[in-house]
Amino acid sequence: MQQLTSTDVNDRLIAAEEQCRIRGVRFTLLRQQIYALILQADKPVGAYDLITQLQQTRLAEIEHAETINNGDAKKVTQKNVAPPTVYRSLEFLLAENLIHQLTSINAYVPCCHPRAQHTAAFLICEQCQRVQECSSVPVQEIMSFAEHDVGFTVTRSVIELSGRCQTCH
């Protein structure tokens, strides 16, 4: 999985916002927050992990606001993070090709080539949980074979290989 610096994350967020603007779709604050959390993660992240992280962020914001308001909690309201809202945001990010879903481990990773329509295979290390995205000619050939030789229309594909990475081997 790619390790992104804070500058990389910021650049990816700006690019995603521009992509959404061009496509005429809303890149809401929640979608931005979820995308940023996935970009910052050092391993695939599940939906409930995202919910927990968002809730912790909101609690920290409330504590900070209470500090600024001299402990007056009346001026600050807590808004819970609802699972359906997070799942809708994840579906949006998937539809915009910004992230990938790894179905075997029920987790999400950032796309290495956002904005580019491509087929990818994922190498998932069973020991360290690192993921490597492979977008290569052989993977694309599988898709081409399915569509052109067999007449199969692919609507969604996830190719996942589990094993041990070179570091853990």
C-alpha cells in the first residue's frame, strides 16, 4: 500500500474535489473526511474503523470548542456518525474511482490511479495486512477476454490474492 505524506493527502483531496466538480457531483465534508482517513491509513481500513475515527475526531473538536468557549458546552453540539451515512460515502468514493473495496477482508484502500478507469488486482499480506495494487496488462487481458471472447459484460471486478509479502516471507 502506498504511504502518503500529508502533502500527498492534501494534493489527492484537491484533485478529488476538482474531479467531482467537473463531473457535477458533490464532494461533501463527510466524503472528504472519509477519503482523507483512507488515504492516511497504513493498511486497509474497515467501515466501522472509519466510524470510530470520525467519532473520535468529532469528540476532539467538541473538547477544543469547549476549551475556546470556557467550558460552555451549550454552544457545542455533538453529532453522531451514523453507519448508513458512512456506507453511502464509501459507495460514492467507489463510484468515483477514488478507492477500492477489498471484499475478502471487508476493507477499503485508496486507488493508486484515481480518475483512471482500470482493472486492478490486489496482493494482500495475511501477516502484516499490507496491500499492493497491481494495475497491469495481464489483469486487463483477463477483463478483455471476458468481454470480447466470452461476451461477458463485467460490471464490477475485484481480484484479490492472499499470501505473504516479500517483507514477511
